[in-house]
Amino acid sequence: MRILALDYGGARIGCAISDPSETLVRPLSVLEPPDPEGVADLVAEHDVEQVVIGMPVHLNGREGEQAAATRSFADDLGRLLDVPVRTYDERLTTRMAEASRRGGAQAPEDALAAAHLLEGYLASRHKGEDQ
């Protein structure tokens, strides 16, 4: 199944996608400003079968204001798209993206964060944590 991951933010959305076998992940692009229609275009263009949005959770597990905005955006996408829209804990993906950039990755940092989010999500699926 081809899955699109989104690192949602108030100014932009980082995007990454898996291959159909859910083995490889690649950063795609950044959507500025964050727009559900832009996400819908990516879903159609890449034959996406599921969307995963990073849920910003504090290290202590609590959700803050950004989590509420993310849930609202996920709800908007759910009404717009004909594919499932899920959320997934995105803790530390921004730090991992920063490390990837320092390591030479060329993609925008927000797209790298989405790629790390998707890698974590796929790993949880393969372990049977999210079916």
C-alpha cells in the first residue's frame, strides 16, 4: 500500500511517501501554505491509499495546542479524501530531520521529518502495532 505521510505545521506541510511494498520511504515536497486541496492533489498524483499525519505529542505524552490544530486538519482531510487518514506520534522527528540534514540529506527539513515519521509508522505496522 502506498502511504503518504504529512508533517503538519501552521506555515507548511512536509510530505513523504512509501513505495507500494511499504519498504522504501522518500521525502516528497513541502506544501506552503498547508492546504487540504494540495494534499488531495498529491494523493491523486501518487495513487496514495492511506495518509498518516504526525501528531505532535510532548515527551510526557500530553497533547498541546498544535495537536488540536493537527486533529482539525486531519478531520478536514478525512472529509475531503476517499482514503483513510490516521495520526501517528511524531515525537523527535524534527530532531531526526535536523540530523539527516547535517548528514548531507538534500530534501527540505519538513519533508525529511515526514520521511522519519513514515519510517516509524511503517515499522509499527510491520510489528503489528497498527493494523
